[in-house]
Amino acid sequence: MTTKAHQVEAATERLSGDVPVFICSNGIAHLDYARTKGFHLGVVEHGVSRDGDRLHHTGLGRIRIGSLDSLEAMSFRASPLAVVWEADIEQVVTEKLFANAIINPITALCRVENGAVALSPCREVATAIYEELSTLFDRHVPYTYIDTIIDKTAHNRSSMLRDIEAGRQTEVDAILTPLLKRADERGVTLTVIPVMQKLILGASVSC
């Protein structure tokens, strides 16, 4: 299921989970929903953009899927989609969240391609977000992973930037808003992430 995060529940409400369902949306807002419904998780690393009714493949990657419960590992024939099974899909989702929480809001607010996040002044904001993210998760995500994603997608325009430019609803409530709730639950004080969340909400309203 490859919808935007805010479309997941509407898109899957009639699915029982009797046939394996993999939610491939950004953020972590769908994790509890997936557990409740008996769904599983996926992360799409391919770069894709849409221009009207035309899709553009902007970067090769993998589709990484895995189970939140006891679903047995799957194997796949070789294909351009490069579907792989991940034994620890929550780690994969956490890594993707770190990348999205850093790259998406910065590029959307600064109206720049992903590669700019590696350069000053965006890099200083990126490392500040990373430091706050690291206080919210027990799982470790090295900053080198973020650098790798930035490098691989340097000439891409993030989905959040494209949503704001097109006047569409962003995935801020799947990527940044759950982090504020997580901070409250852990008694952690955040400074940068709440500001980024409010700025993205403001930018969305002004579109």
C-alpha cells in the first residue's frame, strides 16, 4: 500500500490482513494502526515524481519489507523493483523517519534540492534535528546514513517540497507531529523540531 500517510486508513479500511498487507508510507503515525490491523511495513527507496498523469523514475533503490509479528520471511525473484525482506523492519522504518524528518522540512522551507541539506546553513539545522531525534529513539541511526541518503538523492526535490509547491496536504502529521507526542511521553524537551513542524503547517496553509 503506497499511499500518502494521511490516506492509509481510508485506503485500507476494507482490508482484513488475511492476505499480507504492507504499508509503505512515510513517518511513524501508521505503526500502531498497522499493528492493530495485523498489517506489515515497507520502505520504498526508489525516487519517483509525478507530472500530471505521468510518473518519472528519478532514482534506483529498493523496496524493503518486513513483519511486525510472526509472518515468515519471503523471498523474491530478481526484478528492477529490488524487493528485499528485512528481519528488523522497525529499524529500517526508524532510519527512513530520521532521513525524512531532516530532509523534508528543510528542503520544503528553503525551497532547495536535497543536496543543499549537506551544505551550510542547512547542515547546521539538519544536525540540530538529528540530535533531537536521537533523544527520542532507543535505536541508533548514524548520521552517516543521513549523509548517504542526501548524496544519493542530491538532485531530487523532496515529497514535502513538491506537496507545498503543488498546494497539497503534506505528511507533516506523519513525520514531525508524532515526534512531539513521543517527546511528551518521554519527558524530553525539544526546540528545533516543534519550530519546523509549525513552519511547515504555516507554509501549507499559505499555499
